[in-house]
Amino acid sequence: MSSMTKPSTAAGVTDQAAAAPARARKSRVDPLYYFFLFPSLLIFTLAVTLPAVLGFVYSFTNSVGFGEFDFIGIRNFIAVFQDEGILSAYGFTLSFALVTVILVNAVAFFLALGLTSRVRFRAALRTVFVIPMVISGIVIAFVFQYLFSNSLPLAGQSLGIEPLATSMLANPDLAWLAIVFVTAWQSIPSAMLIYIAGLLTVPTEVYEASSIDGATPWHNLRHITLPLVAGYAVINTVLGFKNYLNAYDIIVGLTDGGPGVATRSVAMSIFRGFEGGDYAYQMANAVIFFLISIVIALIQLRFTRGKGGTAA
């Protein structure tokens, strides 16, 4: 018994010893990976990480962007929370992002449903709907600025519609609706493509089985389509909210933050502050905005946890 065990044990030790160099060779990283990694990492550090760290440091100073400065503690942060203009910008930005996310996702989803159904000229329609996505935001804003300031008021006067007889962009109560509409017009194509990708992954056999059971189109939408594309809705919601919180170019082209400061976003407040010499103050504003964005992203991920498996 012992004579049979000893040779097998020795063979096992020999195999392990032979396998050790092979594992060591496999675990070594090819130097070529470092050759591609380090330049990208260096550029990212110099262009993103280092400015972010310096900006965080400057937020505790009275710097105007150049020259000497002194550390003043958290006075900039306290001033931000007492600034009605900044608080108004936060209110507008958050409400604008929320309304736009809901509108874009609803319209994009139903467009995706239509463009994945059996309709004629489906490929051509998809191409047409994608066009707004490839046009610069500032160009779109200037085009719609002309339409809202000239064409729409003329149509309103001709039809006797009093609210449209004057430019929406000059009305503090309606200007934000114009911004939501133009932003959605540009954003819907990208969200629609994501939903189309999700709808195409739903097996047709599922719909065939439900039709045999007598399910109506509404039941298919509610109990099959929506649950299976929930992961793609998560993607669109997270990406959309992140983009709309940083809204800048379309607002500049449409209203430039007006009338007054009614449509001034947080990003606009930060850039205008830089132009006016409030560098450290606006860096504190940017730090607060960054933290709020992180909190919103974590909340989104918390409430959508477990619903992204379809998109994985």
C-alpha cells in the first residue's frame, strides 16, 4: 500500500514543480501593454486628474485664476449656499434634467417600438430620425432660436394663439420649455438607438407564445417588452441625466441664460464666474456640483439595481 502511494506522491510533486514555471510565465504581463497604457494614463492625469485636484485646492482660496492668493477655508462654500443666483441655477438645472430625461426616454422608447415593428421604409426612417444626433448642439440652438423668435410668433399671430404670438424665449415662464424641446430633439436619436438594440434582443418566440395564450399588444408591452428592456432604460436614464446636468451649449444658443437668469444652468454660472474673475468661488461651486452629481448617480444606481441584467 505504502509502496504504491510513494510513487504517486512523487509524481504529483514533479507535476506541480513543472507547472509552477508555466504559471509564472503566464502571469507575466507583456511589456507592450505598458507601452500603450502609460501614455494614455499620463495624458488623462495631466488633462483631467491634475486640474481637478488643483481646482479642489483653489476652492479654499481667494484666487482669481492668476497671481498670489491666500487660503480662506470654507468661506467660498458658505457663500455658494447663500447665493440666490447659484441656488436658482441649481433649481433650474435639476428640474430641467428631470423633465428632459422623462420626455426623451418616453418618446425614444415609442419611436423604437415603431421602428422595430413591421413598417415600410424602416431603414430610411431610422436614418432620418438619427440626423439630429450628428448636428452640433450650438448649430441646432441657433436654428431653433430663429424659429422661436420669428417663425413661431408669426404662426401664433396668424392662428390667434395669444401665448405663441410673442417669442417663448422672451417669456421667463416658457423659455425653459423651449430648451427642453430642443434638447430632447437632439437627444432622442441616441436614446432611440439604445432602445432599438434592446428590443432586437427580445426573442420573437416569447411574443409567439403570448399570442397563443391570447395576450393583447398592451399585455405584451407591459409584461414582456418593458421588463426585458428595463436594463436599457437604466442606461438611457443614467447617461441622459449626466448629460443634462452639464447643459450649456444649447442654452447659450437659445437664451444665453435669459430672460434675466431664468434659464441659467450651473455650468453657465461656473463659466461666467471664471470670466468675471470669481475663479476660486466658482471652483467651490464646481466641487459642490460634482458631489451632487455623484450623489445623484449613486441614487440612480441604488434604485435601478437588479434591473440592468438585460443590458449586460
